[in-house]
Amino acid sequence: MDLPENLFKFDIIANDPNTHARCGVFHTAHGDIPTPIFMPVGTKATVKGLMPFQIRDLGAKIILNNTYHLAMRPGADLVEEMGGVHEFMRWDGPILTDSGGFQVFSHNEFMKLTNDGVRFRAVDYDGRWVSWTPEDNMAIAEKLGSDICMQLDQCPGYPATKDYVARAVELSSMWGERCWNAHTRPDQALFGIVQGGMHMDLRLRSLAHLEECGDFPGYGIGGYSVGEDHETMYETLEPLVAEHMPKNKPRYLMGVGNPTTLVRAVASGVDMFDCVLPTRTARMGTAFSSEGRLNLKNARFAHDHGVLDERCDCPACRGGFTRAYIHHLVRQKEMLGGILLSQHNIRYLLALMERVRAAIAEGRYAEFYRDWMNSPAANDF
RNA sequence: GGGGAUGUGGCACAGCGGCAACUGCGGCGGACUGUAAAUCCGCUCCCUCUGGGUUCCUUGGUUCGAGUCCAAGCAUCCCCA
């Protein structure tokens, strides 16, 4: 395979003059990723309910898969045998695989640290104990063949004692180094992950260690949106990103998909986001809109002739599917309801990010930010 | 005409002497942030609501106490003529 010369380079196209926002392009073997960007989540090698061409038509440039889930089912060897995860799921654009650290550590009662890794129960599958080292995790990621893989990390929840978070930072740092040393696949970028909870000193320690142990082509920012309120998150997130993280590398705020948080985090200099929020809430009957969130299950939509959002160009809105119809689908638990809403919500976030990029490119992000914060939707997210 | 069965909250069902009454559906609302999630959680007789009032086809009875037992009536369903 011929690898492009600019592989994993991050070209910054514009820096907003009044905020820390920037727009750029990150180059991968399966295509360029414009930033800032939102990445739809397709945990088990599928964005639930959507065909790859539909995901592409919504404007998605990169999607997520999950190493842990795919390792459990159908197994990394099988995916490799089938030609890698792109071929397996028939998506030829960039793919980022999350390590599974989030999953492993979200069930603390079924997890224990070992000398060189973790043991945990595959609670969502057969419940058996699985042992993982950072090296194992890299081997799986390489078999899957994603364009970007994430280091194995420990994601502490909130609230957590500083001591506990400090240990998570130590462990994540050590694992980041081991992942860096174990990772060999040249067409796959490995991102380190900054942890440290709501403690600035721990965040900086985590970042410093990652910078020492390898030349990561990008950095994840983990351990936010784990139960803390928004202002608590911004207290450390904003200075961390705006003042301390390397400017020439993409910064990926993991697990955040609230539109208002996206807009604000971009102003601090975040480049990438992912979140299950648009797709999960879609399947549960919620639509994102310029009016805020709409719960399509509500009786008030039963006779509503309007589309989900007049300003939206998603298939559901372009197709003229009324709120009344989608209300009916959702209430009857018809598959199409979740499918239409998933497309709508993904499009909502991708369109938002398109406007974000345009605003940055034109040097008017401060204005965009102000307008967003004054919009009716801003307070509802 | 004869025989049998059943009547419980919007619907379907449970209940076999201590019940404002199990459960499911329906209805109303909420949650969802690197997907254990097309899931989960409330509320759903009335009121002046950490209490009170009326309920289980109707009426009467037995009992400290009846949706539950007895009697009569009404209604519905099934079988035989």
C-alpha cells in the first residue's frame, strides 16, 4: 500500500483571530478529515440502523468503532480475515477505534488491575474474565485496521478522589507509553489520551508524560462528561486545550456531543468530538433542532404537519416526513422512526460543524459563538 | 326450553377473608454524553394529599373485617334442544 507523504499530518488552515478555534485537515490513509469535526459512533462496526452510503451522504467524514466490542464479537481475527474493519462493514472512509478503556473501567466492580494490564468481565457478552495488556490492545487495533486507534487508558468517573484520579493518570501514562512502543502499523495513527479529571496539575502531568514518551500524531482528552456539571468541566478543559496542548496536533474531546459544549469547546481549540448522544437519543425518540430538543413521543406532535426542523437538509426533513408521522413511528416502535431520527440528529451535528468550520475559516468564530449562545437551542442542550 | 361458565380500574388479566387492589397493554411525562441502551425511570380512582374519601355488575346477608363467603337479581359467553 502506498502511503501518502502527508499521512497523519495536521494542516491548520485557519486560526480564528478572537478565539482559540482553528480549522484544519488531518490526513489518513482513507481520506482527509476536516476539523473541527463530529464523528458518529458505530461501536460494533455499524452506526445503528444506517447504511454506510447514508452515513456518507449525511456528510460524515470519519466514524468510530470500538476495539473492546469488536474483540468480543465477532473477534479481531475474524475482522482481519474479512479484510479489516473497513471492508467488513463496507465503509471506505476513515475509522477511529476507541480502545475500550472506557468500557473496561465503567464496570469497576468487575475489573482488577494486574501486574501488566487489566482483568475484567465481559459483562455485556458472556461474562467471562478477559485479561488485557496495552500490547494486546494494540494488537487488536492493528488487526481491525482502523485509521486512528486510541491508547488503552483508565477513565475515572466523577466524583472521584484526587488520589484515585492521580493513580488513573499514572496508569494511563504508563499504558500510553507501552501502547506507543507496541504499535507498529504504519497506516494507523495512535493517539495518546490525557486524563486527570478536574485537576489541572494532573491534566498537565498526564500531557507532559505523553509528550515525553512518544510523538503521538494526536491527543484524546478523556475523563470529561462523566457526571460533572458543565462549568466544572470547562474550568480545566479550557485552559488545558487553549494554553497547554500542542498546537500542531489534533485534540479530540472524547465522548462529548452536546451541541452547546461542542461550540464552546471549539472556541478553546478542540478539533474532534464523538458521542452516542445523537444516535442513542434518536432511537429513544428525541430530535435535535434549532428550537432545542424535541421529544417526538410527546402528544403535542400527534397532529404536527411540520418537519423536524425547517432549516435541516437531512433525508427525513427533505423527504417531508412530518413530526406527526415520526411521532407515530416512535410510538409504535417502528424501526424507521429511529432510523430517520438518527439521520436527522447526525446531520444536525455535522451541519453545525460545517458552519463552525466556515465561521473559523472566515475569522468570525467569536460572532458565531455569540449567536449560538443567544439562540433558543443553546440553553436546551 | 335444558345444562355450563363468567362479570375487577381505558383494555386484558391476577386476586380464593385484612386491598386503593398483582401484572401486561394503553395514556402522560422524564432521562440518555469515548453505546451492557430501538433502553431505562416516574406518574396514571377522587380530594383541601406525609392525611382523607369513594371502589372490584346490582341489592341484601354472614363476619371485627367481603373483590373474595351466602342469597336473589341483572348482563355476557359456550354447549344441547
